[in-house]
Amino acid sequence: MMTQILFLGKGKETKEQVISAMEMHQMAVVAETSADKVLAELGREDVAYAALVLDGEQSGIDTGRFVENVRELKKLPVLMIGSSETEAIKFLEFGADLCLIKPFTNGMLSAQILALIRMQERLQSEEIRRDALPELRGIRMDPVRRRVRVRGKEKRFTRKEFDLLYFMMTHPETVYTKEQLYSEVWHEEAVGGMATVVMHIKKIRNIIEEKPAQPRILKTDWGVGYYFAQFDED
């Protein structure tokens, strides 16, 4: 499906320039002259727009309020077109993501719109990735940035503490012996590494448990090993 750009403006020259610039990139432009029609378009569930381009030379439009209305409907990047630096600054303060000052070339216009679309795609990918982060028992782990939040507060872990907690958290309710944990996390034969595992378990408990001496998350199966308790068992 062809990518669609929504344009709001009454100036024929600017509209034609936007259409020409985006056609070079096989993108369609839906042009409207009314703010109400633009908001109605954004409210449709059967149509998706990649960006909104707004020509600032509008009459009777509360630009700031209009951008707020857009944001309430869709997480859509907004490029506003102004006639002066003062106007551009005002538009950015109103909430525009980017602003172009007339006159400009088709190449600059299309480059700015494409940059907006890429930015939006990155933000959406980041949101999806954040939503997919493992979270259990108030612990949220980010394996890419290697960050951990425990009950809403960011906590510091060493590299192996992070790796050990991440492994156990992504395999909840599975009991692992010390030998198995050493093999999975340190990737070495478990010769003399048992004390290392015990030490790291203790340090992790000191960070994530409310009462480390009575762990309710990183628990011990006596005589067998350790496991991450997905639910409070008491």
C-alpha cells in the first residue's frame, strides 16, 4: 500500500509543491483546506497517514489547539511550513516536530518529510521493544541497554549479576542447579564455580528482595538449586 501524507493548506503553490516532492518517492498526498476535514481524516480507522504537513498561512485556525487535537487522535509527526523565522519558532513551540521556512526546494521538503517518517518509525519500534521487555514481580529488564528497574527504581548490577538474573527471570519456575547456572551464564564447565554462583545469587537478592534473608523472588529449592518465583507463593 502506498504511503500517504496528509496536507492542510489553502495555498495552491505550496500544495502542488508538496504533491510533486512526495510523488518522487512514490507517496500519495491527501490535500485538505479545512482543519475539521483533517481531523475527520485522522479519526478514520481504515486510513493510515505517515505524516501531516501544515502550511502555516491559514486563516481562522488556532494552530496550537489544532496540533493538540491532532496529537489526541494520532501519534503523527507534524511538519509545519512558515514564512519567517519568527513564525517557525512559534510553530515549533506549538508542537510541530519540524518546520520549514519558505522558499524551499522540493528536495529539502521531501528530505524533511522522510526524516520525520523515519523518526516516527524508530519511536514506534522503541515502544514495541519496551512493551516486549521482560517484567515479573516488579522487575523490568532491558537486555539491549542492560538496565534494570526494581519496583520502579533503576538499580545497578554487574555484568554477570545482570546475566544471571536475566536468565532466571526469562525461565521462571524452573529450578536450576548451581552447575547448570554456571554453565548457562559463565559458559564454562562448572569446575570450582559453585561458590561464584552462590555469591552472585546473594548479591542479586540484596538488590531485588525486600527481605534478602527471606527471599520471595529468587528462591531456593533446598538440595536442588535456585529458581525465579513467578508468583508469590505465600
